[in-house]
Amino acid sequence: MPASISSAHMQGTAQLNAARLGSWMAPLLVILTVAAFGMGIFTPPRSGPFCTGPCIAYPYADAAQFVPRDFFWMAPGILLTPVFIVLAACIHACVEERKKHLAVISLCFASISAALITLDYFIQMQVVQPSLLHAESNGLAIFSQYNPHGLFIALEDLGYLMLSLAFAFVSVAFPLVRGVPGTLRLIFLGGALFLFVSFIGLFSVYRLEVGFLFEITVITIDWTVLIVSGTLLTVYFRRLARPHLGVIAKPL
């Protein structure tokens, strides 16, 4: 078999395998995001400007009464960014060769995002919760999700900003055409631009008190993009992989 034919066959096989994996991971991303979003909406704020009562104050030791209720949403939330990493890798295998470097950059930013967010949420689940239940609150306030100036908010905000950068780079890996690929490009790019404009606007007004305001904004935008793009990626990958026809579609 000539080298060029062998290389094309290997590339086609890799694309088919990536599309198959992506067709399963994309709906999983939608399910996890909807679950986290739903749980988050029904978890009342206990501190900050959105709290309507009962509210807790620094050092947030009274938060023990809300364990584990207020932490349920982090269970699906901790899986979102790792699943998006897998999808970014699948996208890299399926886009045109001349745009693969953009998908790699997106994958790098998605990995940074996953590292920050999974670490942040894992600390809440495995450090903050048991410490609250055992009344070991000394020095815990800086890690608490109820602290608008704490590490939790800072790491979460940074993590989702990195995810938006991943959106921005992966968007231009898709062609600007009609149909699913073009819509994915617009969704990813629009979400990223909207988030960065929101960050600049909120920071300009609230400065160091941006805290919970930006957290709500960044989660709402990024999770909405994940739900919409995950739905479209399901269609995208299933069109690329047609194992029942023995067809490997051309990269989009």
C-alpha cells in the first residue's frame, strides 16, 4: 500500500474513532451541565448581594447547617471541564489539517480551565465540607464558597475565563459556513466575546467588589454555551461518523 494511501487511511480511522467518542461525550456534557445548572439555580445564595435569607457572615462557620445541600451542584460541575477536554481532542481530530493548531490551543486552555475548576470544587467537597462538619473553621473562610473575596470565587472565575479562551480558539477551527459547523463557530465565538465584554464592564464598575456578580455571569454564559454547543456537537460528530454506512466524512 503506498505511503500516501496508508497515511490517509490512518487519518480517516483516527477521525472516525474521534467522531464516535465525541458523539457520546457531547450529550454527556449537555446532561452534566443541565444537572449542575438546575441544582445551582435551586441552591439559594447564603451570602453576598443576592442573599435573601437566612444569610451567613464571615467567617462562615454557620455554613455547616447547609452541608451537603449547598454543595450538590459541584458533583456534576466537577466533571464538566474534563468532558470538554475530551471533546476538544475529538474536534482536533476532525477539523481541517490547516486549522488543527487552533484546536490544540483550545485544548490547552481547556486543560488549564479543568485544572483550576476541578481543584477548586474538589477542595470544597473534600476539605471545606468535612471541616465545617467537624467545627474546624479556623482559617477556613478564605477557602469558603460563601466568601466573595475568597479563593473559591477567584479560582472559579479564572477557570471559566480560561474556558472562554478555549471557546474563542476552537470557534475559528470551524468553517464559517451554513449548517452545524458555522453555527458552532458563532456560538463559541459569541459566548467568548460576550463573557470578556461582561468582565471588562463589571470590573470597570465594581472593581475589587466584582466577586459574586462576575461568578454568576461567567457561569451563566459558559454553561449556556456548553449546553448549546454540546447539543450541536452531538449532531456534528454523528454526521462525521457513519459506521452503519462504512463512511468516513471529510473534515468540516
